[in-house]
Amino acid sequence: MPDNNPAADLYREFVISFMLHNQAVADRLGLQTVDVAALILMEMRGPLPVGAISAGLDLPSASATRLVDRLERGGYVRRTRSPHDRRAVIVEPVEEGMAGYYAAAATSQRHLEKVAERFGSEQAALMLEMFTHVAAAYRDATQELREKPA
């Protein structure tokens, strides 16, 4: 039954459109959506240990290992030894393998740049602050859902 909340519906439409876009990128690349999330995470933070990918995506370590296996088989990443601790393994993007991801990201970037042209720097700063708080709220809600039984 509709809740007749237009403001909430606008936000829900935003969330759905982002999810659909992430799925389209995954489909284009022959990946799963969580794989694309891992590529985004490494694009933001650079090379990461598998444990950091696991934590950043809230995945069990075995699932993160399988994710990295898929990305490595696809040529998107490679495992290397940490220069600081030879026992540690770092996952780093492979530039040639990332070409398809970068092309897909350029598509969305082009559309988002058109949106950005509509707003001034103060409005953009406010939106970025909002995204920071929304991301934190979703992380908190995710943790709550995982920790408390239904």
C-alpha cells in the first residue's frame, strides 16, 4: 500500500536508480554487484588487504576471498605482497583490466557532470555533507540489522 510520502519516494527513487545503475555496470563487465562495489572501494582507497575489502563491504572473509578470486580471474586486480609486511597480501587494481570499469564509470560521470552544472558550490558542498551523513546512517542501519535478530 502506498505511503503517500512524496519526499521519501524521491529518495527511494534515487536509491533504486543507483542500485539499477550498479547492476548495469556489473552486467556490462560480467561481474556481480558486490564485485563492482569492491572496485569502487579500491578506486577510492587504493590497494587494500583482503581484510580491508571484507570490512569495507561487510563481507565474511571467505566471501571477500572469493570476490578477489573473481576479480583476479577477470584481470581487474592482482594480489601482491605488502612492501611493509611480506606476510600480508595486498589487492591492487590492474590498469589494463580496469579499462572496462573506467569506461562504465565515465558514462555515469558524464551524466552526473550535467547535474552538477545546475548547482552552485555552496549547494554542492551541502549535498556532499548530506551524502556523508546518509552513508553513515546506512552503515549504522546495516550494522543494526546484522546485530539484532528479526
